[in-house]
Amino acid sequence: MGQVSLRGIRKSYGSVDVIKGVDLDVHEGEFLVFVGPSGCGKSTTLRMIAGLEDITGGDLLIDGQRANDLRPADRGAAMVFQSYALYPHMTVAENMGFALKMAGIGRQEREAQVGRAAEILRITDLLKRYPKELSGGQRQRVAIGRAIVRKPKVFLFDEPLSNLDAALRVNMRIELGRLHKELRTTMIYVTHDQVEAMTMGDRIAVFHKGIVEQLGAPMALYNRPANEFVATFIGAPKINLVDRPAANAPAAHQALWAALQPPAPSHRAGLRPEHLHVVADGTGVPAEVMLAEHLGDSSILHLSVAGVGDLLNAKVGAGEAPIEAGQRVGLHVEPRWTLGFDAAGRLLP
């Protein structure tokens, strides 16, 4: 249970098309992440699955049943929002059990289900507290617990960690991964953070301007992006893209293109920062370090190559010789990692 299928799903507001025909299947028990920039349509698609937005066209199937016209409560989906939306006058236990109470579930059974959910989320000691007495992470656990007690077929998460600080976001990512393995329930998770997408999802759907550009496993998208948009959106620091040099381009640009060895007939070549090596011995493609970001375990170097419009990014390990801004260096590449893109931005074989 918990299979979700979208068949030509569209959403329009008047004459404005927001979702332009999305086709995808969410497998039973899968953790699928919708990722993309703001305004790409990922949250709107999630809300259509939940029943909070009407579907303009296409079919939504949940466990094989057409769900377009089903009430949200009848779809077997439970949604966790960016805002915790807890009732301030209710205790944690009352917040978690409220939907069960509205469904006519008796007090004893409500308490039992709330207790089980609290054990899973490790918040049993918080059940008698009120929301104002909780941290942000604890409030998010309560919001998730409110969804768990409903025993849904599908969990829907709409950027649930965006209000948390960086350290707590990491902890909650770990907790959500543990929760998914324990419950084995289908989860669809929306985020604009590609790090969250890469670390949490079994598969990722990359949204852009109302369509899904690519659907696949995290490392498949990283290593073989379908097009330039996916290549630049997935990965931090972002991929290096180098245009094919003109016949009169500077020698450094032409040397870099030759070193990359992109497949013909590439108009652009792509290379991840970890595959661009920087040396201070004067060999390789000449470049200048414009900025060096030292992160402790590694450094990110931003490099200028004559004739190449955008700065290149290189990621170097902490054990390598320190390189600073203003330094002249040489670049070496691993051509086996080079990606080639055609004039339309599509990945070449």
C-alpha cells in the first residue's frame, strides 16, 4: 500500500500554467524527494496529491484508485507542513491525538496510538507539555507524530526542516531517515535544498518551471544529469561548465577544452569541482585563484581562466599544499568525468 501515480498532471490558475504535465510513479515504501528552485511547482504538486489544490488535468492514482475528486481525508495521505501548526492551548498528547478524536476514536485507543507514536519519535517525556515549552525540533517531531497516528498510506512533507537551524536540520534528516526505515511507509518530501535531496531520497524528482526535468537515484542524477539545468542544480559547489572555444579564443581556453576531451559534437563541457585538480608547479592550464574558501576539511577555489566567462570551482583536500587568492596555478582535469552537452543543453552519450 502507498503507491502514488501521476498521469499528465496539470495545474493552471486562469491562463497561467503552473504544472505542465507531470508523469511519475512513487513506489510503495519509497522515500521520493521533489527538489527544485522556488516557484518550480514542487509544493503545488504535493498539495494536489494531498487534495489541498484542485487538479486541472490528468489523473492522480493512489493504490490504483483515481483520487482526483476524493476528499483529503479519504486519500490516505498525511501532510507535515513547513509551519508546525500546533494548537497552543493543547498539550503535545492532545495535539497528536486531535485528528483521532475528530474521527471518533475512543480515549483509550487514542492514548495508545499517541503513546506508540511518541515512542517512535522519542518524545514520550514531552506529552504533557504545551507547544510554547518546546524547541523548534521538538515541535516538528510533534507535527510528524500527529501525522503518524493517522497511519497513512503516504506521508507528505512540505519543506518541514526549513525553520530549523543548520545543526538541527542535520539531526532531523537523520531522524527522518530512521523513521522511514522503521515505518516503511511511502514518503514524498519537498525541499529546495539539494543537500537534503541527495542525502535523504531513494530517488529525486528535479522540478523546473512546472515539469520534471529528471527522475532518478541521487548519484545517477549527479553523475549523469539529463541536461545543464539538472547538472547545475545538483551538486555543491556547482559543476563547471565551459563553452566550446572559438577559433580565435585565448590559448588557455583552448587548452582547457582540449584537456576536457568532451564528446563530439559538444557545445559545452561539464566537470565537477572534485575532478578539477590545482597545482602550483606551473604545469597544466594556466589559471589565477580569485577566491579561496577554506572550510577546514577542504577548500573551494574559484579560478579564472583566460577566455572562459565564468569562474571555475575546484575542491581540494585539507592535506594539499595551501593555495591563496591571487596565486597563479595550473589546472589538470580527469577527462573520464567530463560531461558533454549539445546546443539545447541536453546531455550527450
